[in-house]
Amino acid sequence: MNVFSNLNLIIQKCKTRTAKIIFLILLSVIVVGWFAYRFAVVSYERNLPVVNVTRINLENGTPVVVNEIKYKKDFLYEPLNVKYNRAYVSGARIKSFKAGQSLGSCNIVSVSNNIDLNTGMHVIQTNNCKDGLLYVKIPYEGLFVPSSAVFGNVVYVVNGDKAEVRKVDVVARDLQNVLVKSGIQDGDVVIMSTVQDGQKIKVMKE
């Protein structure tokens, strides 16, 4: 009974004017404190340095990966899809193939100069080749540029701290390299990254 009496007494006191004032003061302190905290957080975040990648690249140069080009002897790999020791290639590719060329464990026996009327393609006969995609290793001598640095018939080279566009004459290519006849010289450094003519660059060190 005493417990209920004490509880009732507390409730009655809370209903007094003084208790209401104290409650309002505490509520006001909490609200003001919350707004002050939020204001301090926003001010702190505004003062944090903002990292603008575009602005940094414009000022310091866009980081690029490069490759120095050397005149050398190397190989390009021409694909040949063989089935039942026969392969068909277009007229644009026929000059890359000759009788006697190796396809790894087998070789080319003959290359037709005439177009097959049924397919409109040139026929290549092979000897003891398994069905599937095989590659002829063709030797070349010249300037080999990584395929990722050639955009159609255009490459970008390092000229000081800027990218310079060059139009090149492509002789042959495979999935990894492009043989270039003119437009660049021995010792030129081509850019492997995507850039624009005149763009400020920064060569990345390996």
C-alpha cells in the first residue's frame, strides 16, 4: 500500500507548475544541444578537403601507361580454323598463307589461288591437323605496336608532357600486336591508355 501511495505522490508532484518548467527546460537543452551538434558536424565536413580527380589530372597530367617502340624482327600469329584438314579464308587474308607453313604439330599442304564457288573463299589444305583453331607463325621485320595502343589507324605518342596523335599505316596485325609501316619511328613511346590529342599526361613508372 505504501508503494502505491508513494507512486501517487510522485505523480501529483510532477503535475505541479515547477515540475513542468523543469521538464521544458530539459527538453529545450536537449533540442538546442542536438542542433549545435549537427551544426558542428556540417561545419567540419565542409572544411574537409575535396579530392577532385579531374582537376588533379588537368593540373598534374593524366597518368598513362606507355610502351617504347623498337624496330625488330618478330612474329604475328594468323588464325586458321581447320576442319577435316581444310580451312577457308577470305581474299584479304590469303596472302598470309603458303604451302609448308607450320601449324604446330601439322602443316599447310596447299593454298588455292582460286575462289571456291560454294563458299566464295579460298581453300587451304592441311596435313594431319586436328580440328579447331590453329595459328600460323609468320615472321615480320618492322615496328610492332601493342594492339591496345592502336585505335583504327591512329596511335598516341608521348611528346613532352602531352599526348600527340599520329596516323599510321598498318601492314598486318594479330590479337596482341600491330605491324606499322609509317607514322611512328624507332624509339617513339606510344600511349597504351585512352587519351586525346594535346592532353596533358604523366607517364607512370613501372
